[in-house]
Amino acid sequence: MRVYIIAALLVSTLLVSGISTPANAKVVRWTPVEKTIITTPKGTTGSSKAFIKEVCAAIKAAPEGAQIQALTYWSSDDTVLNCLKYAKTTNKVNVSYTTWDNDYSANKNKNKKALQKLRSALGTDLSKKSYFKICNDSCLINGAEEGSQHAKAITISEVVAKNGKRVKNIVFISSGNFSNAAAGKSWNYSNLFVNRPKLYTGMSDFIKAMKDDKTLKNPIPTVVDGDTTFRFYPDGYEPIAPTLAKIKTSKVPKSYRANERAVVRVVMYYWMAEFKDVADQLCRLQGIGVDVAVAIKESSTGSSIKDVLKGCKDKNGKKTPIPTYNTEVKGRYSHGKVVTLVAKVDSEYKYVTFAGSVNFTESALIKNTEIGTEQEGSKYFARGARYFDHVKSYSKKLW
């Protein structure tokens, strides 16, 4: 009788403390910490597999009955595909995988086989919690070559942390695909959000909307949770140029920057003429004394944008090009889409960082499925600036 009483007390203690044993013994515990994950190309300092490793660790920590939703543009690296298959077949996790139709049809040999294996494991019945979905174009705007499913995200309803506790509402948003290029050749910028139910629900609703695969009548609502905003596309609204337009001075308090000078840093993979207003604003800001610098993939940047960046003038009319760096060096390039700044925006001094999957193209705003993040705070600015500095250190200055 004493043994039974002790056992009962032990179980009661575990329940009160919130510690639980994973439902499946093959769950590999992982403790999520909200952070930014920077992946770097092979041959540079840092890790080319940082994002993929973190995502796989999260997937393997999902217990039986949890829900994983994966969203990507390109899947040529099968690491995450295998982790998702493991979660579904071994740990009995519900898994949905949504990708662009060109991804599925273009991949050959090994990668095509990996996608087919995952598709077989998940099935294609969209009424179930597990399914494999191939988007027609963007999944939200359809027609002849009307956009693409370009967003990159993972949501996980819950994971088992190393202390045995369940942690809920996990969201990854990245500029990086599940591709060989993302895992070896390019810089990418990813954010991990933990225990953020509003962000999780918004992201989950966005993915679920793609199941219908038809033109969406109304955009998915923007979600604001404290210091973080998620914007879902197609939407048409671009927040960066309007934010830059609200900066009227180059001065900031010493508590924000030791030299009391406002800063703007831009890293962009694709930058076309439709976003000339961003380049124009950067020129204006440099002209009033803001510290501005840009890193681009030169071959993916429109000539009109390059003309603006190198043709800037100061208040006296003297030509003062914005320091601009080409990230295409030795087969490497930056695939990130990051704008980070510290400045007086309207009447308030702010640190603001924009990231996600959104390139500076018209398609990104009105045709593609995309995710943009906006975060306010010095820690986010520091991460964005660190990303810029790492990219810059391996890039070639253009002017």
C-alpha cells in the first residue's frame, strides 16, 4: 500500500509542476528560445545549416497529436522533408506541407523522389490535418503565371522542452527556402517566435487559406503582437518607404546611438523599379546626414535602382553615392530581405527592423504569397545590423 501511495504522490507532483513525459518515446526534446537565426554561406564564419538544423530540432520535438504546418517556395535540400516524414510516421504528428507547383514539377531525381515520399506519407486529402499541397501559382491569386507561393514558414502547435514541459505556439519565418542554395551558398535571415498565440494563429490561418487554391477576396489581416507585426501578402501595402518618409532628421539621442546619428541598413536580394521610392527615400536621408548603407545582389537589382543609389547628392548638390556592396562574390550571395534602422520616425525615436520573404518587386506585393515581419526594439536592430555587417564583410563595394 505504501508503494502505491508514494507512486500516486509522485504522479501528482509531476502534474502540478507542469512536467510531462512525451507521448512518444522517440520525441527528441528541444527548448525553443525566441531569436534571430542567421545562416551564412560555406567558406564564411557562421553556419550554413543553422536554420535547417533548428527547424529539424523543432520538428523532432513535436509530440504525438501536435500540428506542424510547413510552407516553402523551393525544396531541393531534403533534410527538412525527411524530418517532417519522421514526425508524421514515427511520432504520429499531424503535418501539412504547402509548396509552389514549379517546385514540385521542376525538381528531378533525388529531390523529386524526396517530395514524392513526403507526399505519400502525408496524403493529399485537404480535409485532414496531414496533407501535401501543391499550390497553383500563389495559392491565393491564380491564373496564367500569376505569382508564386514564395513564403517560407513553419508553425508547430507544441514541442517538448528539455525539462519535459510543453511549449506552445512556435513560428519560424525566413528568407531561406529548404534548398541547397539556402544551405550552402547564401546568407539568409530567419526569426523564431515562441509562445506567441496571436502570431501563431495568424500564420496558421494564412496557411489554411491556401488550401482552397483560389483568388482570395480579402487579404489575410495583419497581426500585431506587442513589438512584432506580421503582414501577409498579396496585400499591396509596402510599409518601408512610408516609414523612411517619416524620418526628417539625422539626429538621435546618445542613448540610441553614441554618435547621435540615425542609421539605415538595407540588404535586398531582388530590387526592381517598382521600389524606386525606397531608393529615393534613402538618397534623401543620406542628404540630410543619416548614415545609410546598402547591400544588394547586383544581377538581381534593376538598373534604375543602381542609378539612384550611385547618383545621390548632398544638400549642396554634390554627388554622394550611397555606400553600396555587391554580395555576389565567389558564388555566394545574400538572399535576405532586411531593412533595419534607428531614427526619429515622426515624433518618436525608434529602432525598426523589417524582414521576411518580401523582395522589392511588384509581384511580391500583389501576386505572390509572402510574409513580412516588422519588429520594434534595439535587440532587433542589433540583429539586423549584425546581418548587414557580416554580408558586407564578404562583399565587393560598388561605389
